[in-house]
Amino acid sequence: MKKLIFSGFMATALFFTVAVKAQSNIPDAVKAALTKAYPTVKSIHWDEENGNYEAGFKANGKEMSVLLDAKGSILETETAISVKELPSGVSSYLKSKFGEGYKISESAMIVKANGHKTFEAEVKGKDYLFDTAGKFIKSVKE
């Protein structure tokens, strides 16, 4: 029993050590830019993504992520939305591709720095991207 408790303690300590290390690799300019844009956000999960930094958090009751470059410029935001908030063409496209029984596991609105919006629907582990009219753009494997 002592070995089990000790193993659990060590696993937890390792998890927090890795999490703290990941937080410390984020440039100050990136953290400052996020704090300026989202001053009320408390709990942030950071990831490095192709030389950029992704901050995941909850704001106004919705899951969000913000992608920033190393200088702290916001490249895009992604906000979780309900399936009902997707443009109407999305369901038509997905129904034609998968039939009546498909299920959207996640949906989001993505806004690039220039204001360009796209919508994302995840079906069977793949992201399907659509424009604001619901026209299919492309699919991306997670």
C-alpha cells in the first residue's frame, strides 16, 4: 500500500513539475499580451505550437484558445460554440458526407488577426472547416 501511495505522489509531482516547466518556457511578451487582451482570465494552459504559443482557458463561460507569436501578437482566437451556432450549410455538408447518423463532437468559431472568420466542426477525429456561409473549405486530421 505504501508503494502505491508513493507512486501516486511521485506521478502527481512529476505532472506539476512538467506543467510548471511548460509555463516557464513562455516568453514574458506573450504572457503580457494575453493578460492585456484577457485581463480577467485566471487559469491558463500553455502549449507550444510550431514556434507559436497557444493559451487555453475559459472566458465568459466558454472554452477558448488564443494563438500568439513569440512577440505577443495574437494570430487567431478559437472559441467553442454550440452546434446550433454553426452556419446552416455545415449540417448539409456533413449530412451528405456522413449520412443522418453523424455526430459533431466539438464546434468552434476561429477568428484570424485580420478578422477573417471560419467555423470548425469535429467529426470522427477530423476537423472540417467552413466559411461564414457554411461552405466547406478543407478538412484537417487532428
